[in-house]
Amino acid sequence: MAKLKLPAPPKKLNPAPKRPGQGNGPASRGDVAKEAGTTIIGWVDERTSLTGPARWMMFRKVPKGTNWFYTLGSATMFAFLNQAVTGVVLAMYYDPSPTRAYESARFITNDVFLGEFVRGMHKWGATMMVILIFLHMARTFFFGAYKYPRELNWVIGVALVILTFVMALTGYLLPFDQRSYWATIVANNITASGPLVGPYLADFLRAGPEFGATTLSRFYSIHMLVVPGAIAALIGAHLYLVAKLGTTAPPWQKVEDLAPMEERA
């Protein structure tokens, strides 16, 4: 008697083929990690739709002839981030009181682990930020990047320069030693000599008619809260306009592009 063949099992019962990340080797585990990272990014993007703005910001046309001069803006932003991070670390140990400010600064320098290094980064980072923002502004001016339609971005850049100076001035007083004390008094007197708003601005910075105990706390709050927040907001607007309007080509590139047209004419 002939034996009947058993019917083939349904496809749902067949074992699914192994994916590249289902083995036990190191390469397979790496594939699993990549797949997990992709899944997480997809999960976040499905709920936030952040890839669209990120692609709009990152993937854009860059004019021919772009060189290292165009990195001055990014370098200035990096200097600001350095100031923000090191400033937060220093604020953990600093005491903004007239009787404890100098002692807390000395404690950071001499006793805190890597305190002298972090304070040095904050001190020299402020100098570098001032230098870099001036170089960036000079590049923008000489390359003609302030012209239509980028006038608003130029105005924002000028405001960032002013805020950088305000941050440098208010931070200079915080060690509260003899040099910073008298230098701040001189700077405040210069501010008071300005027309119209000068005397009122000087009174606001001093927190009264005379340089007193509340002056230090006011400088500290401006240095730590007001100015960094304003700079961060303006940097965001600045980057948005750069991405929206594009980057200006170097002036010599424009001359090279026009030369063949003049020869044909």
C-alpha cells in the first residue's frame, strides 16, 4: 500500500530567515547596535519630525570659493559654548558676596580639582571670543556679506558684539580683587559720561548712586543669566538667517565669474 505524502506546513510556521544582526559574532552584534540606533532615531523623529529642520539646516548649497575665513563664525560660537560650560562649573564654587568673592575665586584656583585649568579656560576663552567675533565681523564687512538681503543678520551681529563686551565687562569684576574693582569703577565712569542714557545706565550697573555691595550681585546676575540668554537667542536667529539666505561668495569669486562675460562683450 503506497504511503501518502504529508502536506507542506503553512508558511507562517516556517522559521523566518535570520537577519544580519541575529548571529553571535562581533560583526552581527555591531549590526544589532546600528539597527537599534536607527530604530531609536526613527522613534524620536516620528514624534518630533526633527529630521526635516535638521536637513534644512545642514544640507544646503555652499558657494564656490568658500575657505577657512568662513569658519570664524563657528569658532566664535565654539568660544561662547566654552564660556557657558566653564562658567557653569565655576558658578558651582563661586560666592557672589563682597566678603567671600575673592576667597571663593582663590579656592577655585588653588584647591578645586582642575579649578585652575577651568578658570584659565574661562579667562582666556573670553579674550578669544572677543578676538574671534571681531575677525568674523571684519570678514563679513570686507566680503560684503552685510548687503541685501542680509542686513538684518548684520544688525544681529552688531548686537552680539555689544553683548560680548557687556559679558566681558561684567565678568571682569567677579574675582573682586583690587585690579578688577578699580577697573570696573573706571569703566562705569566712562559709561556715565555717555550722552542721554549714560548716567542712567551707570546707575543701573552700580545698582545705585555709589559703587556698593549690591553692585557685585547685579554684575553676577547680568553676567550669568541676562547676557548669556540674550546671546544664545541671537545666535539662534543668526544661524536661522544664515541657513535661510545662504552664504555670500568671496568677492574675488564674483570677479572671476564676470571676467569671461566682459571678454565676450
